Amino acid sequence: MDLECSRLLPALCAVLVDPRQPVADDTCLEKLLDWFKTVTEGESSLLLLQEHPCLVELLSHVLKLQDLSPGVLSFSLRLAGIFAAQENCFQYLQGDSSLFVASAASQLLVHILALSMRGGAEEQPCLQGDDWPTCAQKIMGHVEESLCSTATPKVTQALNVLTTTFGRCQSPWTEALWVRLSARVACLIERDPIPAAHSLVDLLLCVARSPVFGSSNGNLWEMVAQALSCLGPTHVGPLALGILKLEHCPQALRTQAFQVLLQPLACVLKATVQAPGPPGLLLRAKGTRAVAITPGLLDGMADDAMTVDALLASKSSCAGLLCRTLAHLEELQPLPQRPSPWPQVPLLGAAVTVLRLCDGSATPVSSVGGHLCRTLAGCVRVQRAALDFLGMLSQGTSPQELVMQVLAVLLECLESPGSSPTVLKKAFQATFRWLLSSPKTPSCSGLGPHIPQFLRELFLVLQKRLCSPCWEVRDSALEFLTQLSRHWGGEADFSCALLASEVPELAWQLLQDPESYVRASAVTATGQLSSRGLHAPTSPQHAVARQSLLRELLRILSTDSEGFPRRAVMQVFTEWLRDGHADVARDTEQFVATVLQLASQDLDWEVRVQGLELALVFLGQTLGPPRTHCPYAVALPEAAPARPLTEALRALCHVRLFDFAFRALFDCDRPVAQKSCDLLLFLRDKIASYNSLGEANPNTNSVEVSPWRRWAGEQTQPQEDQEPEAVLAMLRSLDLEGLQSTLAESSDHVEKSPQSLLQDMLATGGFLQGDEADCY
Amino acid sequence: MKLYCLSGHPTLPCNVLKFKSTTIMLDCGLDMTSTLNFLPLPLVQSPRLSNLPGWSLKDGNAFLDKELKECSGHVFVDSVPEFCLPETELIDLSTVDVILISNYHCMMALPYITEHTGFTGTVYATEPTVQIGRLLMEELVNFIERVPKAQSASLWKNKDIQRLLPSPLKDAVEVSTWRRCYTMQEVNSALSKIQLVGYSQKIELFGAVQVTPLSSGYALGSSNWIIQSHYEKVSYVSGSSLLTTHPQPMDQASLKNSDVLVLTGLTQIPTANPDGMVGEFCSNLALTVRNGGNVLVPCYPSGVIYDLLECLYQYIDSAGLSSVPLYFISPVANSSLEFSQIFAEWLCHNKQSKVYLPEPPFPHAELIQTNKLKHYPSIHGDFSNDFRQPCVVFTGHPSLRFGDVVHFMELWGKSSLNTVIFTEPDFSYLEALAPYQPLAMKCIYCPIDTRLNFIQVSKLLKEVQPLHVVCPEQYTQPPPAQSHRMDLMIDCQPPAMSYRRAEVLALPFKRRYEKIEIMPELADSLVPMEIKPGISLATVSAVLHTKDNKHLLQPPPRPTQPTSGKKRKRVSDDVPDCKVLKPLLSGSIPVEQFVQTLEKVSRFLGRHGHTTRISLSRAHYGSWRQQGDVAAWTCSRRPLSTQEEAASTRRCDEPGRVGQRRAHPCQSLELPQLTPCCQRGARLHLSVRIWEAAAMVLDAQEFRE
């Protein structure tokens, strides 16, 4: 601890124990704790306490005070815990009405338990309960008593203490602890209703994850299996998910957990599947023939009464259960330890059925189905969850016919006038994911065989959505268009379907949308289409306006009043420059000069950063790409530079890149300055490599270094091109590394120091201002 | 209480309610879907329509070929279109006392009822309803009269012939009662019988019932109605909306505690969300116009068109369509656009507040000013000079059978660039388009119906909690095309009673009470006796006087002295002459038992409604002189109304005997409903004795004076 802090500490302790003094807030105390933690990691706590008796006074004082704020009490307890981790034994306090205190006390309890066990039991790992140290006995007695209590809060506390214990401590004694307590926990599962179910699930999972128990803990697995069959649908989902995420766990239990997880979807399927006919689910989509889906895992699952009750209880309970189930399965799907075989087909069937229930087109076959139909019709929340889930299922392999049905459902969702903007966004995302995963055929078409027809229908829908009066819809439609053309811009089928529609034309028109977000998305979309050569077919009406997208984007960059479209233009331009877009390649220097000039004057810092990015790309193209910094990368022979250094520099001067970069170096927005710094460092590095290649060093000695501030100044007048020599001199005169490290420090690095924290807290207490008399 | 159902159309209702000696017609809707069976009336000579082949029977018999024409596999009647009227035989319509109109769409049959049935009553409606209803009628008459058609087909209506016709003509109902459109003269005469009312205005009908219009949120001036007596309340809910469109919001609170709620006029497209449909409308309009096509919107001259214009006002600039002209063509276009701006008090709050700003409530005024929206009475005249394409045309009639829309269908139907967008939900768009087939024009169906959907209805019913719901049978089952959608029907407890055309429903009523006032001098004479803390009783002997459905207890006549036969009887002005009362039964009231009965009944009644009644059941030893049947006496402890409070104060000021307890002068008694003897205007004198005389229950708290 530095001297200044040591000096401030006693005053602070005085403030903390003085009930009349307001303590700034809990965040301050949290920060203070963090700092103490750092300090105690660096030096001995004992020494710290000896050197700062005020801390001991604080702790002992706190215990005597009656009307202390919970915040300070919690702070003191945790501070004590920090010291206790090295020193020893404090009183504990549990069950305080304040959540802070209860949590702190619970944590402290765990610390103490762990400490006392470590002290006494390290040499006898399988210590029996009777031989435990008194302190641990006492704590366990308390926990046992709480577990038997009928008051749910007491049970919750006990379970939380145990969860923390098993989570933190993985010594052999925890196994003995579990042996001692498991019967009590098992009793909880037998109660009806199960108290503190949430905490119980946490505990079971925590124990199951603990490496101490290995894979042979039959008692634990029995208990988990029982919990799976007894817990209500709200709590059983997280437990089942947790079990399925475990790396080692009996297969039977995994099967049970997965069935539990699938239960709500099985109910939904059962309530909507046609009873007669072949077993399985008949999925029907517009214009496709019905395909039987074998339910697999879902087949033969008995209806769980609790799940059905939850589905039928109320709209919110039904929607909540389905959303959680879908989210759990979504979380499980990408994991390597997910159940195998993964019931891809029934799950797809379930997702589609849920969507059909939401849009009212599902056919219920039972009273449960009728009820679900009534509950879920128009339920946007479930619709969104189902679309997310459906999108995730695109990663699995599905039969081609089923894929077409999924696409048909998505198309209906996109088409429906009743779909809300948020649902549409999700539907666009899901459609994109399914298209992305559509089976590639080795035929001439890169896309699947049915995709061209689908694309034609999709563009009709997209066309309508681009005309929506709701800007969110126009925006997500444009984003979707951008994604599509980025991935399939080169495919003949895609561009054929796209150009046959009015989509490119509409995207162009949306460059003038009244909503700035839409304009920005339109800029990105048209930029992307243009890169792929997917220009809107010219109609005489707009022929004049459409002469050049480049001109239109420059107009937006120079005149648009909102930042988003201008940022989007800069991104498009950067991409164009990188990809050598035809319009840019025609006169790259002129293009770069114009864009940099506009960007440098922009009031939006992101536009300026993007301008520097574009400058960097241009630099790379003029001087060669940046060197790889990876020391293990195979060192490729340095490619011969495109042109001599002087000529390259002259080109850079010509586009006024240095004007922009030097001015940006002193930009009031830090990211701009950082970016500029990186750019100049790259340039210096490049020049050095030129020199190492032996190219003649331009003679800079004779150049009078003009004050470089001239560039950084506010002058905006056009000036003659800078001489490369002057630029090089300038570069050499700058301490770019120093600047870079200064800029790398966050702007609040002063405010973040512990000294500042102590001063602030004292200032709140009025101590630094000194004279209390001043107040009067 | 009975409900006579004269129309089977759920959104164009016409029901008659018999309630407490009054006969009230609820709405007067005209089902115009019958016109879909007729050929369109072209404004400009249409060679296509006039050259359609006549229809002949399968055996080649062509005797109907003058009346029926065939077009793309459909058969149409070539005649002046006719409308299907409400039932006129189910009840003698000359006995209808009043007609209550909910909104301008629900009054289109009014001239048929008021002018041809011997109706002598009054029609009640709000001012915008009348004014816009007049416009709708005027437009209808104009559309039909300006295309004179000599032919009127009747042969096909013969039952034996109709059976041979193809669907849908074969299945058309009550064709013999179909009538041609009324004339402007009949319209004016019908409208002259209307009395204007304002929201929440209380209108007394013969002292028996009170009717009150409430804002229903559906259209300018649209209302729901409360029909109530002192102890019965019937709510009539017609086209209502909870969406924030232009009209004043719906008043739901006043519908609470109804005994019966008659529910009609729900949305006809329960699965379509109006917002989504407006979005569809705009997108399709923009796509068409951008491609150089024209957009035709068949519509009524008032209502949704205001909202569509407002939506387009915001949309066209953002969609880059500001240069596209919008045309509104209707004989009443000008009046409709102007009326909408002057009915400020009937508009939603947002629009009302604009009255204090220098801008009109609806933005279509600005569209007109900037020449973006132009309106014309007809396609003839100025319109043909100004007409520019591509454009958007709003015009009637939504049935596509008459009006300027017929011309545009003929003009634009051949090009696939053009689009017709259906926004009115009243007609099936496929049937409307049938006589125009084959059609190259694109057709978009975006029905915008802002009326209540089933979710909103279920919330509303939970909120207002009527004892019974009565609705058209269509609302008690899912729509035929979506039989699995159990959410698309009314779900309430007890289940709704349903009706269909030409059915008479007996409405269930649990409460049967009348309010009776006690004359102050009679009240003064009562001496309540506290029989238990908080409960006092007094016996009362009185004469019940009933006039104009008001009941009054008067002091009993002094028993006439037995005189010698020759002396003349003294004539009493105040007290009606009556026969000698039967001698009172003597004895004492079994107080404990009596009070227990009172409490039991009061607990029972307290659960039903907010009026606490104490009923003295089987308290009947006296006799009605004329009726002779009293089931119960009750005493009301409900809070006094302001009027009653004032009356009570006045009466209390009257000198009373000092130091003696007086009955609260305003305490009211309730008698079983006097229906059998409550003929309007009849004068009844009834003398009543109850129990050993009569009993009265008073709340001890009212004696704190």
C-alpha cells in the first residue's frame, strides 16, 4: 500500500463506522474490497493489519454497532473474510434481512468451514463427521438444522451455503460432507411442494460437477433422477440441461434428462398430430406433399401431467415454458456432449408446429391442442423463440423434403401481414441460416435444386417488405438482402432471381428513406449489390438519378445529416477500395482524395476512424500489405514494392492522406487519434522496410522541418501537395510510440486509481474539505 | 323480456327488444350482399357487359335468358340491384316505439322501416351518425338512380324456378322480400324522424326505461346503448373498437353490471390485424405505382378512408410517391371530407386538441391543399380533364355492382400493371370480382376492420361482467373455414345465448323489482320500532298509486263511516274511493324469526349486484284489489342519488313532531314488478296490506338526527 493511501485510510475507517457519515454507495465499497484483495495478494495480511490498526478497530467496532448500514456491515464481513483467508476465525452471521449481509455471511461461512477443515483434516482425508473440528461441527449442525426447517428461506440459505462449498472446495472432505448431508437433501425432494427448488437444482448440479465424486456416486445420481421426476416444469428444465452438459454421467440419467427436456415439445406435438395413420408427425406445407416425420425420441413418451398443467395453466406460463424449453435445446444443440442420436427431425417438426400454433394454422386433435391453439395464437414471444430455434436447427442434417417445408413455413411467416417487425427480423435470420446450410449439389447450380424457385418467391416477399410503412421492417429486409448478396452474389441462380425482381431498384430508392437507419442499411445493401455487379436494371424513369451509385453515395457522405448513413458509406467505400470495385479502379487516387477530404471534415468520429481505415487500405495498396507480426509465421520473401518509394509517397501526398492523418493524430476523440497513430506507425515501418531493401533514402537532411502542427491545426484551406521529404521528416520527429502508449491508457486511468477512490469516499463524507464549521 | 331477431347478419343487426312495456328496435342494418347476385351497373356503356350471353337451363330452355346472364361460369341477374331487408313479418313493426341507431352503417334499412310499416315512433342517433348516414344513403341512391335500368327481373324469384338455378342464386334466401333501393324522398322523410342525442345523454321512454348512448370508438358518432329501468339493465354493444383511430375512445365502464349484454358488430376478419393490413395496403400500393400501374380502392365514402388517407399522408413522401395523385370520387366526397373536420367533439382526444391549433384534425386537408388529393362527385366533368396516371383512386361501391368503381374495373381490369385493393370487409372480394372475370389486374385483399376481435371481447366481458350475453349464432362457434380455431368464438360463462334471423329469444332475468315512493305524510306517520340493534320495523297501511310506470304509496283512505243508506257519500279528491278494507289480522310479528329471514335474504341478495335489498318473503296477507298477488316486499338500502338526496332534504325540513322518531322520508320500498297492470297511461289504484298490515325495514343509522 502506498504512503498516500496509508495516510488516508484511518480517516476513511472513521467515516465508515460513523453512522452519521453517509457512505458514498455500495459500488465504492465493492471497489474498495477489490483493492484490498489486490493489496493482500501482494503483501502479508498480518503485516497490513499491524501497520494499519485502524482496520482492526474498524472490524471490532462494526460488531458492536447496532444501527450500521447493511452495506458497511457486508463490507466489513467480506473484508474480514479476506483477512480470514490467511489469518483465522471470525464470528458469522446468517439470516440477516439484507441480501448483502446474508450473501456475505454465507460466503464467510464457507470460508471458515474450508479453513477449519483444511487445518484439521488435511492429513486425514476421509475424516468421519465425528472427528471434525468444533467450528466445522457447529456450522454443519446449523446447516443440517436449516435443511430440516419448514421455513423455505432457511432451506434456501442452507442450500446456498452447500452450493458455494461444493463449488469452491474440491478437497476429499467434501465427499464426507455430502455423505453426511445427502439424506437430508433427499428428504427435501420428497416434500411436496419441493422447497427452494431453484437452489436445490443449483446444489445438485454443483455436486454433480464436482470432480471429487468421480463417476461412481450412485446415491447422487439416484437423487438427481428422483428430482427429475418430482420437480415442476419450471425448475426441471435447468436441471435437465445441466445434466446433459455434464461430461460424465450415467447414460440412463442422460436419457431421462433429455426426455424431461423434450417433454413440453412432445406435448405440443401430441396435441396436434393426426391420431390415425402412420406413427409420426405429418407436416404439411403449402404446395408440398405431406411427409411423415418419425418422432423417434418423442414417440412413446407418456404425457407428463405437470407439463400439461403448466402448458394449460395460463398464457404466460405456457409461453414461458415453451420459450425456456426452446432456449435450452438451442443451448444444447452445438455442444459436443449433446445427446446422440440428436432427434433433428422431430425437433424440426416441433418447431414448425409451434410456429403453426402461433400463426393459427395448426390443426389440434385434442382438447389440449385446442387450448394450445387458443393460447398461442398470435403469441409473438413464442414465435420469436421458435424462429431462433428453427434457425439453430439448420446446422443439423435434415431430409431435403423437410428443408423445403421449413423454408415454406419461413416464407409464410415472412409473407404474413400479421407478422410483427421483431418476428420478421427473426424470420429473416432463420431463413438466412437455412439457405446457408441448404445442401450444395454438384450440379451446375451452386445452390440446392429447389432453391431457385424459393428465391423467386422470397424476392417477391422481400419486395413487399422493402415497401413497408414500418421502418424496422424495411431495415431488416435490407440487412437480409445484404447478407444474401454477400454469400450468393456470385451464384447465377441467385443473381438471376434477384435481377428479375424489383428488389435492387427498391434498395436504391431506399437511399432516400426518411429514416436514417434505413438509409444506412440501404447504403450497405446497394454497395454490396454493386460490388457483386448486381445493378438495378435501368428504367427510363430513374435513369438519370442512377448514373452512378458512387455519385449517390458521395452525396450521402457529404450531405446526410445523420451519422449512420455516412458511416455506412465509408464502410462501403473501404470495401470497394479493398476489392478493387470498377468505379473506384477507374481513378483510385481521385476517389481516395475525395473521400478522405469528406471524411476528415466529418463531425462523426466513427466516420473519421473509418476514413483512416480506408487510408490504411490505400497505404497497403500503394506500399504493399502490412507485415505479419506472428514470429512463427513462415517468412515470405518481401514482395517487391509496387513502385518506388518517392513515387508512392507522392501519391499519398497527392490524396492528402498525410493532412488527414496528422490532423487526426490530435483528434479530440481518442479512437481517431489511436487509429491515426497505428496508421503512421505502419507507414514508418513500411518506409523502413523500403530502406532495408536498399532503395535510395530521400535526402531529408536538407529539408527544413516545417512545424508539423501546421497539419494538426484547424486550417482547412486547400494547400499545395506536401513534399514527401517533409512528410518523412515529420514522421521521424514524432514520438509515435510514446503517443501510442499515452493513448492506450484509458481516459479514466486517473480516476480509477485507489488513491482517487479513497479521496472520493472521504469527500462524500466531507472530510477532505476539512472544516465542518464551514458548513455553518 | 323478449328479443326479436330480424337480421341474421352479425355486423348489420336489426333486433327488437320488448322491455317493460316498451318496444325498442336496436339498429336497422341493411344486408347489401344480395347485390352480388346482380350484374354491375356501368356508368359508361360497357360492350362487354351488354353482350353477355343469356343463361339457359340444362335442357336448353332459354326462357330466363332476359333476366339471367352468364359471365365466366357465374350467373347474374340482369336487373336493378335489390337488397335483402330485415324481417318484417316477425313482429308488427308499427308497434315499435323507438329505434336506436349505433352507427351510420347500421341505419341503411331505416327508410324501409319508417316509411312502409306504419312506424310512428322516434329514431335516436348522434349527429355524425345521421349526417354521415345521410351521405351513405345519398351516395347509394345516386349510384343506382343515375344508371336508369328499365328492367326489373322477377321471374327467377319464383320458388320453383329458383330451385333450378345454379349456386349461389339457388341458395339465396328470402328473395321474394328483396326490394329495390329507396328514393331520396324516402330518405329525407326517414331522417326527419330522427332525434339527435349526445353521448351519455339520458332519454326517458314513458317513464319506464331510460336509454343512453355511449361512445363505441368505431366510427364518428358511433354508439353503444344502455337500456335500463331502476333495477334492470340491458347493454347493447354494436360496432365498437379499442384501437386508437380517429373516433372518441370506447366507453367500457358504463357497460358494467348489465343483466343482459347484446353483443353484435364484431370484426368480420378476426385473424387480420388492422395494423398489418394497413402495412400491406401501403406496400402493395407503392409496388404498383412504382411500376407505373394504377391502384383502385373500392370503399365507402366515410370511415376507414379517413385513416387510410392519414396513413398515406405519412407514407407517400417516405416512399417517394409524393407526385402520384390520389383521387377520391363520390357524389358525397366533398361533404364527407368536410364533415370529418367539423365533428371535433366526436373525435379522439388527439384530434380534438388540434381544434385549438391552426390545423385541421385530419391531415387530408393538407393533402387537398397541396393538390395531392383531389375529390370529384363523379368521373364525368372535371375529373376527366384532371385525370393523370399512374394514380390511386378511392371510390365506391365496395360491392363493385354500382358506382364509379364499375367504370374503373372495366377500364383497368385488362392490365396486370394495375391493382385493386380491397379494404372494406363487408363483401367477399372473390364474389365481388366474379362479373369482371377474366381479370388481368392484380387483386389484393387487405380488409381493415377495426371492430372488436375475440381477444378484446373476452377482456371486455371479463371487465364488465354481464349476467347474460346474447349474440348472433355466428359468434358461438369458430368460423366455418377455420373450424379448429377455438379462439375465434365468444368464450364466456354462462355460455352466450345465440340468435339467428327470424328467431324470438326470451331473455332471462333474475331481478324483478319496482321502485315505489312513499308520500312524505305517510312516511311521517310511520313509527319504526327497533327490533334488533341496527334494524327497525314499522308497519304501514297505504294505497299504491301507479301512473306512467311510477308507483307511489299514499296514506290509506279513512274508512268511511257506516252511514244510513240515504246519505250521500262524501267525495274525496285526494284519496280514491275504495271498498272497506278487510279486517286486519291480529297478532304479533315473530321478531327473531323475521329478522333471521331478513338477514338470510339480504346476504343472498348482497352477493348479486351492489344494491342491498332486504326482502320480506311470503309477507302477504293483504291483497291487491285488482291483482291480488304480492310475492315480496323489499326495502332498499342503496346509496341515494343526488336527486333523491335533494328531495330528502326538502322533505326533512317539513315540520314533524318534535321528539318523536320519524321514518326517513325518502326510504323507498320495492315491489315485485307490476308488469301485468302497467299498461302505459293506465291508472291504477291499489291498496295494499302486508303481513298484519305492512312492514317496513329501516336502517337504524338513518335515525341519528
